[in-house]
Amino acid sequence: MVAERFSRQSILPELGPEGQRRLGVARVLVVGCGALGSHTAAALLRAGVHRLILLDRDILELHNLHRVALFTEADVGRPKAEALADRLCQIDGEVEISAYVAHFGPSQAEDLVPAVDLVVDGLDNMETRYLLNDACLKHGVPWIYTAVLGTTGLMMPIVPGNGPCLRCLFPSPPPPGTLPTCATHGILGPVPKALGALQASLAIRLLTAGEVPIGKLFQFDLWRVEFRELVVPRRDDCPSCVRGEYAFLREGSRTVTLCGDAIHILPRTSESVDLEELARRLAGLGKVRRGSGVLFFDVDGVSFTVFPDGRAIIKGVKDPTRAQALYDQFISR
Ligand SMILES: [Zn+2]
């Protein structure tokens, strides 16, 4: 049955039965399960990649639906990683999936990256990509930098020990909140699906042939139907891929500014939060609502989404320090 399922792909001279077999045993980590990550994951699964690890810290919102093919209105309010895992199991019952509703921080990077053959990029912020870059270089795992914005997408495969890395391309992360995001500049619905397909194609090539174009940044504009290829040299003094300092793997800030005018706050401790008890405590202070495994809390034009592991996503505040203060005031004790 498995052979029949992939028969139209395994006859490709680029893959053959051996390439198809390699896809079946490959292990891939999908960091970020929004539009870009979910389309990449689905394309990989349908191609025969059966071992997937999914990670996303966020829940699905109505304004995500215009650019994702796998999610429906019934998934709004659910954690994206869990909704994606359920949908992928419906596509192919042979799949082995681990889904994590969690922030991708240094400890998750150190745990998950060494366990896989490849990481694909479904992220919505640059800060986390620098951490992913360091983790992949340290553990010798290739990853594919892929980003979408407006009508355009960028892609650059990064193979440790062979060619440039993300910090050769962009040496330092921009200050939080200074880059345009999907919330401020918009996103054309089909763009993440196209870039997900491109990312999945390069992932399949890397997993089967063991090689991809190195040292090139690919830029696509779907509206203007334009494609450009830029040569990216390796920097002689790159702190990540040459000097091996991996500074982003050290515990960093507790706040990350997300695409979508939201700020993500990490808890100070790893103790889980009793959401029922928190709901009772917050009830007199603002509007409290329970979602699928999360708690929503609105007060003075600021909205909190609180997860059982103590993380919170805060909207209605632009300054990360202010968001941190509000978290400490209402959520942490
Ligand atoms: Zn580098």
C-alpha cells in the first residue's frame, strides 16, 4: 500500500525507490505551525516524510484563515500545533507525530534539534530564527530559512559546515518591533502556500539527494511574478558558523515581539498554572473566558491569552517592558 501511495513520485529519476525510502525514515522538525509551517508540513507528509515534530506556541485566530488551507473555522481558538497534528493524521494514518504547544527557547532547541535530520522554518519573527540558526549549527543539522511578507517570500538553505548561515546574511537581529510584519504590512493569501511548497521541495532534495544550492538567497514576488537569486558569501568572522559562539542559545529575554502586534511573555519558573484558579482570581478584574486549553483575559483594552505552562500572549501593548509589567501584575504571583 505504501509503495502504491507514492508510486507517482518514486518513479521520478530524482528520487527513485531509494529516495522514497529515505523520506520514510527521515525525521523533520517544523518550528512554527501557522500558514508557512502547516503548508510545509503537509507537503512533506504527503511526499512520504512520516516522522514529524511540530512546535508552535500560539492558538489559531480567525485572521489566520485567509492564508491556510488545512485549518477551518472549527479550529479557531485551538493550539495550532495540535490542530495541525490532528489534520495530518487524517491525511496519512502512518504518520508519527509529536506536537508541542510551547515557545521555541534555548532548552527546546537543545532538546529537539539534535533529534532530527532537518528543520523547516514556519516562524513569524527573526529573533527566534537566530536561536534556530545557532542550534542547527551547533548540532550539525541543516535548516531552510524561509520567510513571507506582503506578496513576497525569501528562502535560503543553510547546511552546517558548508556555506553561509543566517548571520552571514543578516549579521545582527534588528531591534524588536522594527521589522515590517504580516500585521503591519499584510500578507497575500497564497504566498505562504507557495513558499511552503518551495521549502518542502528543497527539504525533499536535501533528505534524498543530500545536497541543495548553497550560498544563495532566493527571492520570490508572486504578485509581480518575479524571481531573483542573490549570492550570499560566508563571512570570515561570522560569530555563529565560523567562531561557533552560539550566543542565542544562552537564555535570553523573556519577551518576544510577534508578528501580529502581540508580545509573548515567558514565565519565570517552569511550574504549570492552574487556569481554573487563575480564572477565579481574575474574574472581578476584567472579562475572563476559557478556550481550548487556554484562558483569555481582557482588561483596559489589553488582552491576554494564558497557556497552562505559564506563557502568555499579550495584545494591545506595544512596549515589551509594559507587557512584562502587566504580566507580572495579573498573571504571575
Ligand atoms: Zn555564518
